[in-house]
Amino acid sequence: MHSHPELKNWARVHVFRTWTALVTILLLGLCFIYRPELLTWYLRTTMGYIEITTGLLPYPWADRIEIALKSIGGHIWFQITLAIILVRVVAWIPAICWRRRRRWNAEQRN
């Protein structure tokens, strides 16, 4: 039987990406139903960061990018993407600890 480490790695990465996206959508849906104040806080916080970040850019570009992110709908995708990244970071930390512990245990057995 042939081992395909590239395929296994590709599958692992995409399962993680799909899993974190689905968990994020589920969490956003649950917040919408049970804790809408968290979504309001998240919306206001991300909009504030967009304003602060675009305010650091030179004159014509600051207004243009802020309008693009706020008015054209980029803020929705920006917020969903940021939420997915946050879920991935939160999931990544215990995964790294688990892998290191597993590797350490394997080294101890040898």
C-alpha cells in the first residue's frame, strides 16, 4: 500500500478549514439567537478598527478603503473572515499542545 503524505496533509488542512468555518457560522448563528449583544459589540468593535486602520492611510486612500469596507459590503466578509481566523487561532492553540504532548510521549516510549 502506498503512503501519500501530501494527500494526507492536504486533507487534514482542508478538514480543519472546513471545520473552523462551520463552527464559526454555528457560533454566529447561536449568538444571533441567544446573545445578540455580543454580535452588536463585535460589529461596533470591528467597525472601529476599520476606521482606526484606514485613518492611518494617506488622504485619498483612507476614505476610499473605508467606504469599500463599510458601504460596499466588504465589512460583512471582513467580519466573518476575522471571526473564522479567531476561531482558528483558538482551535490551533490546544491542537499544538496536543501534538507536542503526543510527540513527547512517543519520544519517551522510544
